[in-house]
Amino acid sequence: MNALFSHLEDGERKTLGRLALAVLLAALLFFVLAVGQRSRYFEARDSLAVLQETTRKAERSEAATKAEWLRWQEAGRDLDSLRGRAFYDDASVFQSLRRDLQRIFAQAGMDVSDISYRYSDFDKVPIKKVVVTFSYSGSYADLKRFLAIVERFPKLLAVEKIEFQKTNTDNGLLNLRLTLAGYYET
């Protein structure tokens, strides 16, 4: 390499040295700028990753909100369908409920006593309920038949409470206090 430089004149050597210095300065400048750009690249990449995760969370939240909205719409449709057939009529709720209970008791072959009725309201909704409490003494099979009839009954009747007062192991008779609820709109 020295032999090659020995053939150059002083002006050419100076020019070549200046060019080498310029290339070195350019490389140094490029290195300094590249390091800065590299750090900005990693910052931008990390920022992008955070934004992508935020977007995924927002999309999941949106999907969950849409699913919940669809469930509420379905619940509204269910309630509309129940209004027509499952709720008792406000004007004749007591008579209709008594008649239905007599029919259910007859189908189940149950003998009940001490029937009492009370009314109950719900906050913020136009639905009320009549709570019917009665005593039952009979077999488990009759109770099971009664519960099946109530479950299949077209009107909205719900068993709210069963209190076992006494069970006789000798003859298998149950003494219970049952609470049913019938619902109506106001």
C-alpha cells in the first residue's frame, strides 16, 4: 500500500487524506445519527406494542359490551313474550291465582291448609308479586309431583321457600310450609 502512495504527488496525497478524513467524519456522523435513530426506532416499536395491546383490550371490551347488549336485548324479548302469557292480569290476579292453585293442588293430589296471601313490590320495575304461603302434609312423591306441575305451569309461578317443619320416618309423611310467588304487571 505504501508503494502505491509513494507514486502519488503531495497534492494528490493531501486530497486523498482530505477525502479519507471526510469519509471518516461522514461515517462518524452516520454512526451518531444511526444510534439516535435506532433508539427512536425502539421507542416507537415499544410505543406501538403498547398501543396494539390497548387496541386489543378495547376490542375485547367492545366485544364483551356488544355481547352483553345482545343478552339484554334477548332478555327484553323474553320479557315481552312473558308479558303476554306468563304474567297474571293486574285486574284479576287474586282470582286467577287462586283458581290456578286449586287446579295445581287437585292435579298433584295435595291437601293444603293455612293458605295466606301477601303482596310484594319490586323497585324500579312495574312488576309485582303475590306471595302465597301454605302448609302441606303428605308424601315426598306428592310433593315431587306438585313441584313438577308448578315447573311446567304456563303462568310464572316460582317456589320461593320450602320449610321442613317435621318429617315422620315411621310413615314417610312430610310436614312443610311452602311459599310460592305469582307475578303480575301493573
